Amino acid sequence: MLVVRFLFVFSLLASFAQAQVIVDGVDINQLKEGTICSIEISEPAPLNPLTLRLDYGQKSRWADRKMAIEDPETGKAIRFNSSMEVVNFMIDQGWEYLQAVYQSPKTAYEYRFFFRKKIQAVSSNP
């Protein structure tokens, strides 16, 4: 019985681990199923940190910090080491990867990734 309780508590904690993706104080995991978002990532130079802007349709100025993914506990922007870390983060949070577009401006490598909030499968059993 103790093992069953442990497994229940562990699975409950694991479900909370992927519960929030915060952008400007909004948990975008609470948006309706099928919502599409884009993440623009700039990697200016090997020693500079990457910057990202997550757009789910919110009203925000383009250069505004409020388009960053925030730590739910501190409210500060999460610092990612690479674009693939961002992609894996979103997938781990229950978003489906759709497409990536590469842009090559003169000052930075830029990528735009598109994700869709996963749609829960509906059982067709009567």
C-alpha cells in the first residue's frame, strides 16, 4: 500500500512539473487546445546569450521583455543555452512542434519555431 501511495504522489508531482509556461504573467498552457504560438530565437554570437520572443497573439510591443518565457516562481525570464533547449522545453510542456524557419540577417542567426497546444485525443469507444 505504501508503494501505491508513493507512486500516486510521484505521478502527481510529475504532472505539476509540466504545468506552466508563463509569458507576461499568463500561463499559456491554459489556452485552448490547438492554439498556435511562434518563438523567435536570436543567437547573436557564441559568447552572447540567446534571446527569444514567444508570440501567442498577446498584445505587446515587439522589443518588449514581456514576450519571454518566465520562471513561474520568480517571474524572471528563463535563460536558455540553445535553441534546441527551447524546443525541448516546449515539447516537455505539452506543445507539439510544427515547423522551423531559419533567417540569416547580418547580425545574428535567427530561427522561428512554431508550436501547437496538443489536442487531447477523444476516445471513440461507446
